[in-house]
Amino acid sequence: MSVFGKLFGGGGKGGKGPSPQEAIQKLRETEEMLTKKQEYLEQKIGAELIIAKKNGTKNKRAALQALKRKKRYEKQLAQIDGTLSTIEFQREALENANTNTEVLKNMGFAAKAMKTAHENMDIDKVDDLMQDITEQQELAQEISDAISRPVGFGEDYDEDELLAELEELEQEELDKNLLEIGGTEDVPLPSVPSNPLPKKPVAQKKREEEDEDDMEELKAWAM
């Protein structure tokens, strides 16, 4: 059994392989496990570095042992980094494959539905139907044009003759108005009265003279 077979719990040759969703879930669990291992190794590396610094001058042997352990942890950490990169790449590939599978499945479902919808359709029948629709639309338009066309019931008039008659009527009306205006010149004007105009009343004349005297007095006082 392969490593991935053991990882995903696959059986022998006749066993059914895991689904993409199951494989993706397993890979995510593995990523979480390796991430925790990374954090543990980073803590160990930090602790060994502190030991090495602490015993650098006091206990050289202990300091060297701490540095050796630190190098070993760093090597494991680098391996885990590489493994995580591989697992991440494989998980993304599986997710893309799963997405493509779902897309193709839905497209196939839509294709079958379209085939079912067109199953009872004949292109020749569709063409005949569209031709009938076009003919009926043209007939309906002809009927609408015929109904909306003015009907004279046998009364066919010449428009030029009607316009000429209208001009004659307008000219007659104009001549009539001119004659009415010209006839007013012969109307006699009122004669000038031969009797002399009545004189102003005495009281009014006296009042006017008094007003003139007042004005003369006012002018003399102003000077």
C-alpha cells in the first residue's frame, strides 16, 4: 500500500478510492498537524538557543550539545516546511479538480435538460410556424391600413377646384369690406352752428377778475 493510500485509508486494488471531498479534508487535517509540529519545534529551537547562550562561558560542553539539538530541530522544521508546501499544492489541485467536476456535472445536467426541451421540436415545423406568424402579421397590417383609410363613398373631389372656389369666396368677402369702407365717405358731416356761443355768466367773470387781482397783489408783495 502506498503512503497516500495509508494516509487516506484506501484499500487494495479492488477497494474504492476516497472522494475528492474526503481527500481534501484529510489533507487539511494533516496541514493542521504539521503546523502544530512547526510551532513545537520553533519553541524547542528557542529554548536550546537560550541554553547555549547561558552556558557559553560556563559550560562549553552543554552549550555545544544545545546547539546540536537546535540544528536538528531546524532540519526537522525545514522538512516540515517542504512537506506543507507539497500538501498545500496537492490540496489546491484536488479542490480545482472537484470544482471542475461539479461544473462539468452541472453543464451535463443542463445539456440533458436542453435536449429534453428540444426533443419534441422539429426545425422544419419551427420554420413553418415562423412563416405563418409573419404572414398573419402582414395580413393584420393590411387590414389595419384598409380600415384606417378614409372612405368617400363615391364622392371624389378635385382639391384644386376646392382651393379655387375658396379663393373666390375670400375675394368676394374682401370686395364687400372695401365697398363698405368706401361708402362711409358720402356720409354728411355736422354743420357748424351759426348762432354765437353763450357768454360766460357774470358771476363767473367777476370771480376770474378777483383771482387776477389777487395774483397781481401777490406778485407785488413778493417783489
